[in-house]
Amino acid sequence: MLQESEILNLALSLLLILVYLSLSSSRVKVPGFFLTSILAVTMGQIFTLLEGFLLENMFDILEHLSYLAGSIFILLSFLPPLKRKNHGS
């Protein structure tokens, strides 16, 4: 069963993707994994809508895995990049 809040959340996520794409084409620096995290959360919201219609258990698991992946990617986007030590030469 569809809920209005789920549809609104998905619409806002899609709007956020458009804002990100417009910012990435400008000179604003956006963290690397930020788009990946937004896409993972958006996929979780799509899975939320799908679980109301078919394969409820499978889409519920996929929804929560997507939110987990989105959380990991948002964390990675704000961690400083690892610096490799240059051995030799």
C-alpha cells in the first residue's frame, strides 16, 4: 500500500539528485561518495514502495541494505582520503 510520505520522500531524493548534478557541474566541491550515498538512499525508498506490492520480505531486506550502504557511503564521503607513503625513489 502506498503512503503519501513515501512518495514525497522519493520525490525529495530525486530533487536532491538534480541539485547535486547541477552543483557538480559548477565550481562547488562536493564530496566524492556523496552522490553514491544519495543514490543508495533513493534505491531504498524505491524498494519501500515496491515492498507494498510484491515480494515484501525481499524488498524489505533490500531497502535496509540500501540504507546501510548509503550510510557507509556518506561516512566515506566525509572521511579524509588515505595518503599513501611513497616508499623508494
